Amino acid sequence: MSELLARDTISGQRAEAFATINGNVEDLFYAKKLEATITKDKTDVKTLGSLGTQKKAVGYSGTGTMTIFYITSLFRKLMLDYVKNGKDTYFTMTVTNDDPSSTVGKQTSVLYNCNLDSTVIAKFDTDSELLEEEISFTFTGADLLDEFGKPI
């Protein structure tokens, strides 16, 4: 019987992420958490001979959130460029999970055509020890450049 060893789980702190925006590579070292999800868009299908409603996939959407420490103006500047000039910026994000203590290796995910939904323009909180912000975004495609292997 196979057993997952604790050493083969992946530490959340052993990730690297960067965004390529207008040809510039931005190291996302200030990111605390990122989650990107692909969701299938489905439509109802009713057929003769069945009282049940079936579902058929007809597309997908990519959405994500990223929690960062409140120490960069980059995303505010992108949003203001849209607000002031109508220029909407699309970019690529690359995330690598690579925990050297795990035997499963690394996984590198790429998110294409990322686009901001919202960003904080100003913030303070006198009760907070550390300021953070959550940024929501969409994306239109993804790839796995590296895939986790089987634990040994």
C-alpha cells in the first residue's frame, strides 16, 4: 500500500512568482498568497427519454486572487493608466512551487493574459501590524511548464 510521507508535501513558502508586464519582469517577492482557478462554463442539456438535466461544457473562465504586502505601487499604476488613459494592461504570471525537501519535484504554472479586476488605490489601518491588499484578476490561458512527479 502506498503512503504519502510528510516530507513530500509542498511548503507554501517555497514558491517563486513573477509577472511579465510590458516586457518587464517583476519579481513578486511581496506576494503572500496566490490562487488561480479555471472553471468550466456549462449549459443545461435536456434530451428525449430522460427526465434528468445533463450538463455540457461550452467554455471556461480563469479567475484568481493574490494577497500581497502593501509595499508596491505597480498594480495601482496599471489601474490608473486604465482610468486616466483607457489603456488596459494584460500580462503573464509564472508561479513555481519547488520544495527541495520533497521528492515530487517542482511545478511551474504560467497564467496568460492576466488582467486586473480591482486594486486598492489607498489604504491605512491603525490596528494592523502589517498592511496587505488583495488583488483580483482574470486570465485566459494557462500552461504547466513543469509537473510534479510521483513521490519516491
